[in-house]
Amino acid sequence: MSARPFSLLQLDHVVLRVRDTPAMVAFYCDVLGCRLERRQDEIGLVQLRAGLSLIDLVDVEGKLGRMGGAPPGAEGRNMDHLCLRAEPFDRAAIVAYLEAHGARIGDFGSRYGAEGEGPSQYLYDPEGNVVELKGPPDEVPIDTDASNAAS
């Protein structure tokens, strides 16, 4: 087996599928101290800053949420995926490594994460959970120290 071509730096973000977005925003912001970072109402996504990481709330009735199946409950799951920040991010080496270990590979693209927009590779764990490996941002990383000081 080949050596792992990356190291994990941190949890970049977790995506929760939610039924009541305003209640979830109030809980995570007012109770736990997150702050609103971005809204994409056209797809049903609210992104909350939690220190160096993000918590993404996806409305189950929105465009993204409908893609995830049944709403949270006995027949539906409430976690869409978890994202791990990986570095270095050599997509070809990462995919070759994952395939050599029998991982099912998902979509690749540029996606927004805790440090900004950058490369992203989806894969599936042995039980079908979606995991995203996130590379470095395309531009200068977000200054989370300065943004947290303002909250």
C-alpha cells in the first residue's frame, strides 16, 4: 500500500439537514455563540462560523435539502456530510490512494469551506457516510481571529 499523500489539519465543516432553520440558527448563534457567515437562500443553505470551522445548515425543503432524501427522523438522517481539511492537496495522489484502499470516490469540485473557496473531493466511508476532503483556499485564507474578535 502507498503512503497517505496528505495529513488532516482540522474539521473544516459539518453539514446538518434541518427542518426549522430559524430555530437552528437561533440555537447555534444565541445559545452556543456561533455567528452568521453566509446565506444562500436560493439553495436553502445557511453557514455559521464556529471558531475555525463552519456549521452548515441545509433546509430539508430547499434545493440542497431535497437531494438528501427524507427529513431528519426515523427514516431520514440529519447529517449530510463531514468535511476534513487535508494538506497537501494533490487530487490525483489522493484519489489513487483512496482507490487503492477500496474507497468509493464521489464528486470533485471547488466548494466553500471554513477557509474560503477551494478544491474539494467527496468520498464514502464503509457505511455510506459522505466525507469531504477539503484543500487549501484558492485565495488568502479568511482571518478567523479578526472575525471572531468582532463578534
